[in-house]
Amino acid sequence: MLRLMIAALAGGLFGAGLLISGMTDPAKVRGFLDVFGTWDPTLAFVMGGAILPMAIAWRVAARRKRAVTGHDLPNPPQGPVDGRLIAGSAMFGAGWGLAGLCPGPAMASLGFGGPAFVTFFVAMVTGMAVFKAWDGRR
Amino acid sequence: MESDWIAGLIGGLMIGGAAAIYLLGNARIMGASGIISGLLDVAATPAWAERAIFAAALIATPAILVRSGMGDASPAIAGTGVMILAGLLVGFGTRLGNGCTSGHGVCGISRMSRRGIVATLTYLLTGGIAVIVARMLGWS
């Protein structure tokens, strides 16, 4: 039960943060990526603001064995930088630049964004399902 | 402009705070693309319920804020065809690369993960190129 309450708290805070920060505004995202146009640095503040508490959290996690709910804290593997990481991130970035939406803000916009945002979300989930089918058959 | 930066910083601290709560509370890494694609595995496991609750709160909270006048809905910048293409790229790409802005960007960079840093530099680069290409093609 505590686990679900923490998930709700984290999801709600994430959604509110995405809205307040401007990440759910595609024009703002485009403005940040538009380095050679009229660059809007807002998203750099978002990124910096988000990394700060998380950097502290990783330091706390390194000194503890278990999370509040008793589960073992993840010891994230330092995996290799491979072709999948680069190709996948390159595809993701292309889509992010075209629509000004990444997965978190796309989901956060579902309740207020309107049909264009729902279209993007459905296409995104379809892309995830296509990957699953493709990856499973390899 | 400066007020946008302050809002960005405050919103960013909230995003990072949420990721910190998820890590230290539930021992989970807060990656939006992983959580969304995990919902496709419709098996009634505790992990699925946790993702579903996270997603429900993620959708409901900003919707309530917008509806009560404490935030603004923003217009899309692309037409339907481009939205579909972009969505497919984001969906397939985040699974192939195993992460997006929250997982690689926020959770990866904050622990100086090489994969997170390389992924973030890659999607920033192709994102910048996509903005230029979209403008040249008259897509946005």
C-alpha cells in the first residue's frame, strides 16, 4: 500500500513539475532545441533543477541498502555505450524535435492537451509495441 | 523570459524531487518511457499496479491544475502526419535506446552514467537537427 502511495506521490509531483516547467509546451521545447534560431534556455534550467535533487538522492542511496518500502535499492549497471543506445537515442531526439514532446510530457498532456497530443501518444505507444514485436523476433 | 527560467527551475526541482522520492521510496528509477512501455505488459503484477498508479497521477495532476487555472494548455506545433511520425520515432527510439529525457537525462546524468550522458548528447543533437529540418520543410 505504501508502495502505491509513493508511486502516486511521485507521479503527481512529476506531472505538476512537467507542466510548471514548460516541458508540456512543444513550442518551448522547440525553442530550446533551436540553437541556431532564437534559442530559449528555459529547458536548461529545468534539466539543472531536476538533476540537483536526484544527484543528492543517488548519494543517499549509495549509503543505504534498502528503500523506504524495504526493497533493495537498484545498483544500476554501468552498461556499454553501444549501437542500440546511440541509434535509439538518435531516433528519439528526431521525434522529440519534430513534435516538441517526449514521453513524460506526452503522457502528462493527455488530460488537457487535446486531440493532437492524444494522436502523438497513441503513435508513441504503437512505436513501443512495434519495437517489442521486432525485438522479440530477432 | 526570466520568469520562465524561474518556473523552469522550480518545475525542474519538482521533477527531480519526484525521481528522488521514487528511488528512495520504492527503489525504482523514474523513466517515463520505461513506465509507459511497462504498462503494455498487462499482467497483474505489483510492478504493473505501481506503474498504473504512477501514470494515473501523472495524467490527473496537471489536468486538474490546468482546469483550475493554475497552468496553461499549450498548442501543438505540428500537424497530424508529423505528430504520428514523431510519436513512432519517440516510441521505437526510447525502447531501442532504453530511455528518454527522464531516465537517461535526469536519472542518468545525476549519477554521471556514461550511457546517460551519451544518450542525452545524442538526442539533443538529433533534436536540434530535426527542428532545422522541420523548418526547412515547412512542417512547423
